[in-house]
Amino acid sequence: MIHKDREVPTLRIGHSVKRMSILTCCLLVIIMACDDKPPSTKGNPEVLPVPKVTIEKEKIQKEAPLPPEVKIKLKRDGKDSYSWELSGSDVNEILKINEKLRKQLGGEQHK
């Protein structure tokens, strides 16, 4: 006598193994399809966005250079008139100061 009850459980075990193998294959296909590479477009190379970089230069305040030094030797005589001697390295600056002294003091310059 053949019992049909014994065949049914073997069919269920075989059916379960078949389901497990199909699920495993499906998972493998999904995992292999999801590798970290984006799909490439045919003929068009992919252009990566360029990050925006902002460079800020430190602002350094430059102090104005000191004017050239001009030495003035001022003399006053007994008649309340003035004379002066100028010395320095910048001729233009000496001439400016000489004109200024002439306008303000109205005297003669001695070299």
C-alpha cells in the first residue's frame, strides 16, 4: 500500500526548495544590478558638476609713505625779516616748501 500522505510532504518540501531557489536568484539579480555605478549614456560622456570655489584675499591696508624729509633752518634778523636754509633729498619737496615760506614770511632765502 502506498500512502498518499507520505508523498504530499515530500512535494511540499520540494516546492519550498524551488521557491527558495527562485527567491535567491531574484535577490542575486537585484544585487548585481545595483552596483554603485550610475548607468552610462551612450555617446554622451558624463559631465560632473564643478564645485564652486570662492577665494578671498586678506585685505591689507597700506599706510601712506611719509613725505621726504626737508630740514629748515629759520633765521630772523633785527628788522623782523626772515631768512632760511633748506636741505633734503627731494628737490620738488624743497621747492614747494620754499614757495610756502616766501608766501607766509615774505623773506629772502639764503643758500
